[in-house]
Amino acid sequence: MWQDRISSLKSHGLFALCLLIAAVVPLPAAAGERASVDLPILFDTRERIARPDLSGIVRLRFLTTVDFPPFNFIDQTGKLSGFHVDLVREVCRELALTEKCQIQAVTFPELEKALLDGNGEAVAAGIAVTADLRRRFAFSRPFMRLPARFAVARKAPFAGEARTALAGRKVGVVAASAHEAMLKAFFPKVEAQAFPDRAALLAALKEGRVDAVFGDGMQLAFWMSGADAAGCCRLFDGPYISERFLGEGMTIMLRKEDGALAGAIDHALLALSRNGRLQEIYLRYFPVNLYGG
């Protein structure tokens, strides 16, 4: 549900998340017990995307921001880092354009104008794909979809599918959010209990006032790995991915006339999804498997 990135940050609670993980440090791919992860398949295994002729490209500049960890942020050494930054480098490597690639950070409100004015050729910053933006810009294929997940107390005996395990149980969700609408549509037998914000929601779970909560998997994963959760909780069942409620996913935005470049980026993303490098980047930045059972 990346409608407008500012609205998305608020609705996902990512302003608070940015404060919690402003000092994110990429994790080694083999850290702990998490050696691999099965990302959702976004490309048909039989699909072929031709690589356009890129010989005429003089420079390929990607625009991003610094306020969207773990996707874009300034690390502890003062360098621009994050999932998007590493992904851009891999895309450039796959397209044999490493020497011509640059990545530059601007503020979020400047992104569209900078792209339209020719101050960059692509945007990798978590911008939502909307009908209005599709009329004005081109977009790559999605390279990641952030799932909705349930979280329960670590000691909770729930097992199996949430649809039956949580039937009749109190499940917390942020009021008036996409996740509330999704919970009611997909799990009509749970007793949905709305909370005014994410902090109140998580406090209710930690204190045992609800049996589970339903929300953004990335937020829940980072919260559970932090000191505030104190090891109280675990993800349960899922993941749940819905374009209707959560949007198309993470993409790269380009000028409308740059269809060939969009095709080239799709070609690179397909290659990265098949050779495992997209998975490797994911493992650097996410402490919990968002897609695991």
C-alpha cells in the first residue's frame, strides 16, 4: 500500500520505525540461524526479458532519499546505504553499466521534479505506484512485496493456519488502516480489535490484551528484534500479500519516455531474482524472515 510515500510512511508506522533503526547496520548473509529465505516469485520461471541496446547511455543516475531505512539511509560511517543502494549497484553490474552509474540522495518532495528535469534517470526510493503516477511515469516490475503478518506471544500455543487457529480470538490492528480492511476481508471469523496507532497495538500484544496482532511484516520483524519487544513475540502464519490492499510492491520509477531503460532494469531484476543476488541483498537488511512460517 505504497500510495504516496509520505502517506505510506505514516500508515505503515515507518516514521517511528526510522527512529528505531536509524543506525541500521547490514547483517551478514549467514548471520544466526537464517541462511536463506524464499522470496515471493515475482517473475515467471519461464519468462524471458530481452536486454535492450544500452550502448547510447552516457550516464545512469539513480535518485533516492536518506530517510527510509532499511531501504535508504546514512550508515554509521556517513555513507549512503540500504537495500535500494545495494540493489542499484547490482542492477548496474548486471547491465554492464557500473562505470556509468551514479546514485544521488535528494529529499522526497524533490524526487519527481528532479526526474522530470533530467537530474536523474530513475528513482529507487519506495514510491507507491498509483494510477496518477502511472499516467506520468514508467515503472519497473516489482522486486519486493512487503507482506502482512500476524504476530503472537512467543509462548502462545497457536499452530497451523491463522484462519482456524485465531477464529474467535481477539486480533489487534491499527484503526482505519489497509491492514484492518484486509484482516476483515480475509479473516472474518477473528474478533478484530482496532487501536489508534502502532504503539498502542504493540503494547496490547506485549501485555496480553489481544491474542495476536495483524500488520506490516517489516515493522513487526524489526520490533520483535528490538529491545522494546524484549523477546516477547513471534511471527505466526503467512505471509499474506495482496495487491488490492497493499499495492503493487517496491519498484523503480522512470520517465515515461524511457521505456527501453525500464525494460533493461526489468531484465536485470529478472536475472538477480534467478541468480540469488536479490535474496543476498534481502538477507543483509532484514533481521527476521518476513516470508517464513
